[in-house]
Amino acid sequence: MLTSRALRLALIAPFAAIALLVGDVIAPRNTMVVHMLGTSEARADDDDGDDDGGGGSRGSGSFRTGAGWSDGRLLLPFRGLLPRRSSPRRSQPPAPAVQAPNEIVGLGFSPAQLGELTASGFQILERGMLATFNSEIIKLRIPSGLTMDAARQQARALAPQAVVDFNHFFRPEQRAERPCVANDCLARSVIGWPSAEDWAGACAGGVRIGLVDTAINPEHDAFEHGNVEIIRLADETLPESGRQHGTAVAALLVGSAATRTPGLIPGGTLIAVDSFHRAGRQDDRSAAFDLVRAIDLLIAREVHVINLSLSGPPNLLLERVVKKAGERQIIAVAAAGNDGPRAEPVYPAAYEEVIAVTATDKRKRPYRRAGRGEHIDFAAPGVAVWTAASVSGTRPKTGTSFAAPFVTAAVALLKAPKPELAADRIREMLTGNAEDLGDPGKDPVFGWGLLNAHAICETGH
């Protein structure tokens, strides 16, 4: 005779079998929706296939552990009674390194102070002269057994006049590529950028644009007959960085007018400094030691504007060199970052001397992964921007990296006829022409508004 427990199990068994069968068909689909929503919020760097008009939940209803879920209805009432099948969790990619391990960088050490540091266990890894400061920048390995904070503090205490910080990493601000969904793939039409036929490059005569970015493919037809100088500054023993980002940004700035991706200023001169190296799969990074030297080099070359489609943490040496650029009336333009609207400000964009650029799509809506804050100055197209691919041909690119060149090019057009124009005056001219999209005046989403390039060439005269 069956016991009461056995009887209950016998009665439940048929329903349980049906629940398992239905669960295999229905539950994974709805569970996947829940996981996608969770991942979208936790990993803001991942992109998807929409046109970035903004967020909005993909589902409604509720989810309860042990039950199927669909629009708030309980599909599998017996699921909680059955043993769960274990499935391996997807491993999360490690967070990108913020700084070089066991390294600090300093500017302004005296020979005697360097001697004391090396005597106490610090090792000089690399050094280079910064013309802007008439002083050496030094990369040091910290003594074994000393923490990074303690090492930085020890160096600062020994040389209080020096500028000392970690050797932070900075990375390109690019996200997953998106299809071009508009009939006109050239995003410049959104802001009324003049075509080559309209001004035939006359406005850009003599302009010198500086670029700090990853490697560039000089053989791409976008640079045919162009005036592009490429300088590799990163350690030659390190793997070369990928060419996708640098090639796309450079072509967007000065690409040949005869190609499918004519540059914003096809007649401009570009001095591109590659300060990056490849540290791992898709991990292009520039250490602060190299980034500072790159900007110093461009200051010495007397460029009018520097495009910095990259970001990282605050760094005292980087802050000092962008201040120096500002004192020389060289305007730095930087990407606002793609870590999401709730992320902390990124640098160099958040420095006062730098013009911080966020991104919009072709409908003038904010790019949902773009950084926000009071430091944002202007918005420009940055979603599905059509530009050069790394080897040949073209493809769309997305990220604040590709919004920054629009403002860089606008600054260049304003500076070309009047190189003596002060940075404050340039900001005023850009602000006066901006299309206010958000709250009246300056706001943390669009800054002063969307860059308006209509008649910008005439404005510079």
C-alpha cells in the first residue's frame, strides 16, 4: 500500500513531467529577457542593435525564483518542487587595469632627489625630456614590498616641488559598431557641416591639427595625397595597438575628399602621435607617461587644436600638460566617455581647460552610454558615424570618440584664419552657434548644445 508521501509524488509526477517539458520550451526564452535586462544595466560598455534613442524596459511583469515568467503570469506552478539543473555561469571579463602595476611617474625631480629615490629602492624605467616644461618626465618602478600609495607618498615627500602620480592607463572611447540606418550616412549633415564643394578647403588653409590616438593605417585610400604625419611614441618593444580607432578618427578629420568618407577638413594638416600599445585582446591603452609626452610633442609642434578621443582617471601630470597647452592657446578637445550617464567624469575631458564632447544620434537624441555632468561642453554626432575602416573601405563607428572630431574640426576652422584667437573666444563662438537641445542654457546632457556648423567658416573671418 502506498504511503501518503508516495501517493503525493505519484499524483504530482505527471504534472511535473509536463512542467519540465514546457519549461524547456518557454522558460529559457523569458529567462533570457531577464538576464539581458540585468546585463544591460550592469555592463554599460556592451552595445546593442537599437539606434540609441534612450532606454526603456523591454519587458513588464515580475520574476520569481523557481517559477517561469511571462507578463506576470505563473507558467510553471510545480517548477519550485523539482531539482534545478545546474548550468555554468558565464564568466565576467576582468575589469580593465586602471594603471601600470608597480609604477609611478614624476615630473620635476632634481638629480639629487632621483639619486635618493634609487638609493631607497626605486628603479628608473624610462625617462624623457618635456620641451614644454624644460624638465624630464621619469617612469619609476617602486621598491618591492611597498604599496603604490606609500611609494607615491614617499616620492612626493622627498620631492615636494615635483608632480608625482601613478602611471594611469587611458583608452579609446569607442563602442560596438552600429549599422548606418539613414539614407545619408555622413553624420555631418545633421549639423550642417559645409561640403568640400561649398568651401573647397579654403577655410582650412594652414590649419594644423594634433591627434593622440592608436595606430593608423597610412596605406588607407582615405589618406591618399593627404598631409598626415604619424609618429609612434609608445615603447617599440610593446605590441603595436590596433589600427581601427586611430584610422577612423584620422580619416574623419582629414580624409580625402575623393573617397566615400571625405574628412571634415580634407585640406588640413594632421600630426598624429601613436602613444598606445596592445595589452590584450581589444585592449589598446596609453600609459600616462606616454600620453603626457605625446601632448608635449604636439605643443612643441605648435598645433592649433589637439583631438583626444580617449579617457581615463585623473592624473596630475596629464592635468599639468593640458594646462600648459591652454596657456599656449592650444585647444584640447576630448571625448566625454562611454561608461554611461551615471559614471564618474573621465579625463582629460573633465579638466577645465579641455572642451568635453558628448555624442548624439542622427535624430539629435543623446547617446545613451555617453557620460554626463556639468563638465560637458558640446554635443556632436557620434552614433553610426561613417568613416574609414582599419584596412580599406568604410564602416560606421559609434562612441564619443567620433563626436569629438566634429568639435576639433570646428575649432580648426575658426583658428585657421585667425591663429591668435584665444581659447575663451573660441568657446564663445562655438557656444553662440550651438543648438540648445536640453534644458535652457548649459545642461549636463548636451552641455551648451549640439554643434551647429552652418556658416562656421564665415564666422572665423
